[in-house]
Amino acid sequence: MSDPLQPSSIPELVDAVRSTGRVIALGGGTKPRLSAVPAEFTRVSTTRLRGIVEYEPSEFTFTALAGTPLSEIVAALAERGQYLPFDPVLAAAGGTLGGAVASGLSGPGRFRFGGLRDFILGVRFVDGNGRLLRMGGKVVKNAAGFDLPKFFVGSLGRFGVLAEITFKVFPRAATIRTLRLVATDALTKSEILSKAGSARWEIDALEFPTAEDAVFVRLAGPTAALDVIAAEILARWPGTTLTASEATSFWSNVSEFGWAHPGGTLTKVVLAPLDFTQFSEQVHACAGARGWVGSGGNVGYISVPAGTSLAPLLWPAVTLRGEGTLWPGAKPRFEIMRAVKTALDPTDRFPGLDE
């Protein structure tokens, strides 16, 4: 397999796409299964297409090139007390902004504030005809119309090659606190997900590993308010408060998939909160598998060691890295996406939705 093309500017990216028959874009390589396509495809890396183009802290928006490392964006926002509330994953591992959009992955903050899809405002991209197009805008109050940028979230490079992306951001909370609630059975976990998730506490994140008898609750807000909320939660369910260093380590482990098998297969699974019991059973039935439930029970992850086959899943799923099919569970319903792909890639320059 030949080395990927590495354009360092948007005009070079356009030329790279136009010069190829079939093409797939690559980001930081943190989710390699998403870009694993037949050898006939020319690979185009966006890692040299990096940098924050515009940042307006007073408007809570920024625009950056697609190959910009997430770590650089997180650091720049933190200097102004701002952040991306969906908690972009794999930032420390070298994930890029374009890769985050193409994979559609959101972190623990999705539970309270919504996912990546809810924060993207605009994109510039090269379509299947080699045209550089702009969709959406650079301000929060865009004109009404077909919100095409959201279709790029989770598109896996099937609609075009992202060049530039605009996001809205939020101010970061003054204080963050993490509780570990004891949950020794599925009924208790289900109660915490449903009761805590719908309570007036406005919980920031709800996550748990399937193998642990606990549910982790993240709170964010003014210190005085968190004192009251944490006391109320711990009066209802037994638990402890993690120290600052313990909490930092825990959430880093979540966002970087540190709990997963190195070199193994990692798969994202779409769940409903009541599915987690059956999902946990399927994890435990697979030798060596590790499982995680996030976003208040709305997403699951399963990791198996290298060389281990993953049984077909009962829910829609996508393989992020490792072996196995791209869609190992119930196939997504592609009808609307096929219409968008036909419009943006009429010559089938990019991989098909099933590839």
C-alpha cells in the first residue's frame, strides 16, 4: 500500500482529491477500522492541514482546519475558560477535529449537553466532483435551511473530505465533582440511570464499566451548589466522592478508552437505557471481553482481545479499531444518507456506506 497523500493547504487538498479515482480521508489514525478500505482507494491524510483559523471567545465559536489535533483545540479553549461540552474522545491519543466529526464519537458530556452533532455549525469540504463547498456558517444564529453539516457527523468520509470545521463552545464550570455510587446489581444501576438521570440535579455525566459494581456520576457547577447536590445524591444511594486526582484519572480513562484491550477490537454500540442489562450479558458471554456503558445508558462499548471473534450484536454498532466487519450489529438504515451521498458524490469517488 502506497504512502498517503499529505496536502498542507486547502488548495492542495482539492488537487489531491481531483487527482484520484477513489479516495478515503485519514485523520490521526486513532480509529483505523473506519478508514480500512480496499487497496484501490488513494489515502489522503489531513494531518498537515492543521491550525485554528478563527476563534472568537466572546461569540463562543471557533473554526479550525480538519487535521488540527483535538489536544491543541482543548488547550486553546481552556486558556479562555471554555470547552467542547461533548468531551471529544482520544484527544491525548492524537485524534483530529476532522476525525472526531467523521467518526461521530462523543464523550461523557454528551449526556447533559448533547453530542458532537449539536455543536457543529459549519463545514468546508471537497465533494465527489472535486469542488470546494461551504455548508452552514460561522455563527450560532445561522439562517434556516437544510442543516447539511450535521450529516458529516458519523459519515466516515463517505460524503467528502473535510477541510475546515466550525464549532460552538461553552464556558467551563467552576467546579467538577465525581461520585462513585455503589450498585451491586442491574436493578440498582437501572434505578440510578433513570432516577438520577431525570432528576433536577442536572447531572453532567453517567458512566459505568459493566464489570464493576458502581455507577460514576459527574457533577459540574458552582461549588456551593455541588455541595448540596452531592449530599442529596449520597443520601439516596451509598457511595463516595473521588479525589481530584482520582476523578482526573477516571475521566481520562473513559475518554481515551484506557480500559479497552490495547491492540484489540473496539466497537461502539447504540443502546437505549433499558438495554444495558442485555448488553452486559453479551459482554460477559464473550471470553476476555470488556464492556462500558456511557451517556446514561445510551451508548455501549465492547472491547475484545486481538484474535478474538465478536459475536453478532443485537443493536446497531460500528467497529472503531481492530478486526471484524465495519457494521457488526443491526445495519443502519441508510435511506436518507444514500440520498445525501448521491448529491455530494455522484461519481462514487468516496467509499460506499456499506464499505
